[in-house]
Amino acid sequence: MIEFLHRPWPWWVAGPLIGLFVPLLLIIGNRLFGVSANLRHLCAATLPSPTEYLRYDWKARGGWNLAFAAGIVLGGFLAGFVFANPDPIAIATSTQADLSALGIVDFEGLVPADLFAADALFSLRGWIVLGLGGFLVGFGAAWAGGCTSGHGIAGLGDLQLPSLLAIGSFFVGGIAATHLLLPLLF
Amino acid sequence: MTSSPNRLGALLVYLGVGTLFGILITKGEVISWFRIQEMFRFQGFHMYGIFATALAVAVPSILLIKKGKIRALNGERIVIPPKVMGRGIRYVAGGLLFGVGWALTGACPGPLFALLGAGIPAIGLAIVSAVLGTWSYGMLRSRLPH
């Protein structure tokens, strides 16, 4: 049983269950699934807000979603720390080869230690991957009005054309960064 | 959500639902930098399988909710505000920037939170940066095309 809890779940188990969160949140409280709104709520809650975009009643509008995000942290702790998968993630051998060629040597865990170890915070590469990367995630999601959950699952799930345009752009940006930007960092 | 015990109860429900979601994206390896690289290199089916099966559930259930005029548990009529296309610039420009960030960090906003819980302290830098990114958008919003 304990061994079972440590095992990763295949896409055909995780995928349909993820899709279920859109109707689940609608039925529980008429809430639309979308995680990046929390970045805006965190701004409104913690940073000076001289613009209207960041000045609103974040507790009333975003309280439910911030609780949802706190739950994600807890879920990550349970599934990724308490019941962590002890084996390296079974990515394609071609991806392993490509990443090895870049200089990634450690394939243990959810993320490469070469980029995410605590000492990454003391390297330029770490600041580009985590600092610039994180900044673009926050800036881009706000500009696009949603992220992988809000556009990719909820928006596409509602057959919204703007969400299709957003998802297509996510992939163009991601593919370009994978092939043009990552090689420059190593 | 009239009295505070009700509000606290509602928050606990969302905390619980969020916990289940966090377990799912972690066990489903959606939060793995390696999986995102595999996806952007078109070398594995895993992430595409996740998206495809998630949508296979989300699309018909949303249609069902709309056609069936289903109400939420609190009695409200469920309304899903449509996304405004406008000139569409925000979706392309914001989307491209988001994609670059997604490839670098290997994490979109949900996974950012899950990785923090999974014991990757360095992801805190990405979270703080993402909040600052959203704040910067807020400051520049009136000058950006949408």
C-alpha cells in the first residue's frame, strides 16, 4: 500500500481528474477554475497598489482562490514530499539525451538539481531560469488574462477562441525558448 | 457567505479541493521541469495525454452545465463569462511571454505552488518574481496593447 502511494500516476488517470475540477468548482460555488488570478490577488494583498487593476477587495473576490492555492501547496507537500516518487521521472530517452547534451547531469526528483538546488540563487543562470522565468510567467499570464489552467483547461473547455489563441502562443513561446534560449544558458 | 463561520467553512472546502488538485498535478508529474521539456520538444505523449483527457472531461461537462441550466450548490445560476477577443494582441503577446517563462521555470502558476510544497525552496524566487511580474503588468497595463 505504502509503495503504491509513492508511485506516479499515468496521464490517463491524472488528465481526466484534472478536467473534473472545472465542473467541480462551478458547481461548488460558481467559481471559474484558474490559478494565475492568485498572483494578482497576492499583489493586491501585499504590494502598493497605485492602479485600479491592483486595487480591489481581494478577500471577497480572491479569498476562495487563495485558499485553493494554499491547498495546492499542501497537496504538493503530500504527493511530492511525504509520498514522493523515489525513482527518476520516466521521460523519453531522447529528452534525456538532449538535456544531457545541454549539461544537465542529475535526473533525480521532479526538477533538475542543476537548476533548482538552493545555490541556484547565487548564479546568473539560476536568476535567469527562476527570476526572469517567473517574472515572465506572472507578466505573461496577467497580460494574456489567464494561464494553463484558466485558458488551457477552463477556457478551451468552454470552447473559447481567445483561449485557443493564448494556448497556441504559450507553445510558440515555450518551443522557441527551449531551442533558442536554453542552449545559451549552459 | 453571510456570516463568518460560513465563510471559514467555504474557505476550508476550497482548501480541500485545492489540496486534491495539488496531489493530482504532482502525482501526474505536471509540475516536473523534465516533463515540460519533453513536451516542448515533442518527445513524449505524457503532457499531451493529460491535456487531451482533461479537455475530454471539461468540454462535455461544461456543455452539460450550460444546457442543463444547472445551478451551483449555493443556488446561483452558473454563468461562465466569455473571454473578449478584442484585437487579440493580449493573447498572443502575453501568451508568448508566458510560454518563455513556462519553458524556463518548467512551471506554470499551479505547479509553482505545488513545487513549493514539494520541498523545492528555490521555487520561492520564481513565485516572488511571478508576483512582481503581475504587479509590473498592472503598472504598465494602460500603455500596453490588448
